[in-house]
Amino acid sequence: MLKTSRKLIAMAGLAAGTAIAGLTGAAQAQEIVLYDQPNFGGQSVVAQSSIGSLVPMRFNDRASSVRVVSGTWQLCEHENFRGQCITVDNDDINLGGFSDQITSLRPVAGGQDTGGQRGGRGQRGLTFYSGPNFTGRSVTLNDDQSDFSRISFNDTAQSVRYNGRRTWRVCQHSNYRGACLEISEDMPVIPGGLNRQISSASRDQGSGRRGGPRPQTGVWLYDAPAYGAQRIDITSDVTNLERQRFNDRAESLTIADGEVWEFCEHSNYRGRCETVEGGSVEDLRNLGLGNLITSMRRVDIYGSPGGGYPGPGGSGPISGGTQGYNSTFFARPRVNGSPVDRCLSRSRRNCDAQAAREICRSVGHSNAAYFAINRSPRNRTWLFGDNRQNTSSRGESLVDLLCID
């Protein structure tokens, strides 16, 4: 009588995809059991050698948990060990984002393949590890991944092995947002404030070194002259690079064409500052800012597309500002084209002075020195605290807002 959890044994030396019922032959050096339910439940498959495709075994895209009897195994989402892969050396009761995704698998030793067919792109990606020095659970990327939550590895990576020919970019938030780091070599400990902070990764469009391509938007900062060593990508104003662990580290930079940025030696855009228009600075010592940049912001025309101060939650820039030496004046502050409401929320609480102060703080200033109220509303306003448009009425808006340090 067949048991509910029957085992299909894949023995070494047989073609990938051959199913064998029962266990025959001497025990092999490495063995793994795949289960089609979490917590080692349901039907299972035992593998003792590389399997290029689980399709003939009727176990494709079914595994939800694994028992590692011995050795270390690489589990991949496509045939012949292609696509995204994870490496396991311990039992896993729930594969999370990799559940129902496994199509091929193979034993590995010391991070290298020990048998089976090598995937066409299998050695041109990144392998992230949950521990330092290439230890712990791992996942291998051969293609861009916009959200590490999908592969159950969000904010997990502490080290990375580089197997590629092109530079990769890893970023703090999903969809390649936030601070980013260039990777072109092994990193036993991920630096730059991104240790256990990585949420997306992509093959870079160009490293920017030695006069190479510039960012399409924002700034690339490097911690060595001539665009060398580590790089982080900045696309919005930063009041203190300490949060990215890049404070007083930048030694060269490149800026997107058409953008103008201000770089300052202290937080909140204080101290000595220098303005740089779209281009490259091979050595920041020439500006007197080598290893001195702590804050930075975009200062070209705030009302233009892609310009301005970042709005709440990334919803859009606060437009309409004119920058002074230690101040910014907004005649008619707007977010996504809408005037900013005099109140922070639809509840009509925290209005006027509180709303003006929050807007000033969001653009790097400490307070609002002056503001007025437009009491003849014509358009729907933007609720700054709720981060959405006021669709219930045409509210009164803030005007003539002066932000100061």
C-alpha cells in the first residue's frame, strides 16, 4: 500500500529528471528531501545528485519545505540551474517566497558546483548570504530583482559573492530606491550602511568610472578619487549621510545631466557648501570637500519636472521654492500640482503653524519664520500629513512660507 508521502528517489549517474521509487544503492555524500507542503508535509522527493528539471518527476514548482540530510544544495527556479537560486545547508520548514518555485537543484561544495549541467548564466550574478564572510542562508541572482521580499531575503544580506562580468547595483528599498551601492567584487561584510538593509538589486547600466555613463537622475558618490571603490546612489535630498554610513567618505562624484546639487560639510545643509552642476568631480579635494560631505540637496528649479524637494512618502516634490543662503521661500508651495493645505490632515487638526513647520522640516530647515493663508480656495489642496489630495472640499492653503534653520 502506497503511503501518502511517497518518495521519488533521484540517484547519481541517472539522467536529470529520472524518477525511481524506493531507495537503492549505498548512501551518497549529499542528500536532500523536498516536500510539497510546509513543515515537511505532503508528498516528497529525495535527491542525491543534480536534477536539471523536476518536470518529468511531476514535482516542478511544488516544493514548500526541505530537509537537508547532508551537504549543501542549490535550488533554482528554472531548468538547468538558471534564474534565481537559493543555497540551503539546513532544514527549512517554509521556503517562503521560494515556495512552489523550484525547478532544478544540485549539490554544491565550497560555493562551487560539484556536478550536473552548468546554467548558461549561472556564473554571472550575485550570491547574497545572511551572515558575514559568506555564511548562513544564501540566495543567488542572475537577473534583476526589484523586491527581495519575493525571495524571502529582504533586509537580510550581510555578505555577497560577485560572479559577474558587469557591475551590479544593490539598493536600500524596493524598486531600486533609497541609498544604493555598486558591487563589482566579493564583499565579506556589506558596507555603506546597507548591511541587512538591501531590498532590491539590478545589473548596473554603467559604473560611471573614468568618464563612463552618468546616472539618469541624482548623484553617484564614490569613496575613492577617480570614481573608484564603493559607490552609493542618491536620488533625493539627504540631511545627514550618517544614515547611509557614508558621512565624510565621498572623494569623487557624478551628477545626472541637467541637475544642480549642493554639497555641505555639516548636517542639514550647514557649514561650507559647494554647488555642482550636472557632470563629474574626479577629486573632491579640488572643491575642498574631500571626505567632508555630510548633507546634500538638489537646488535647480524646484518647479521643473523631476526637480524640487521630495514630498512626503515620495509622492512628489514640493515645488515653488526659492533658495536663500540659509533659508527657502515658497510663494505657493505645491505637491503633485496641488496647493498645500493649511492643515496636515482631513481631521483639520495640526493646522497653520504646525503644518508650516512640518513642510520646512521636510526640506531640511528647522522652522517656519513666516507664512500666510490663502482664504480664497480655487483648487483641491494636498494634505501633507495624510500624504494625499483633499478630495472632500477645496481647502484653504499655505502661501508665502519662509523656512529657516
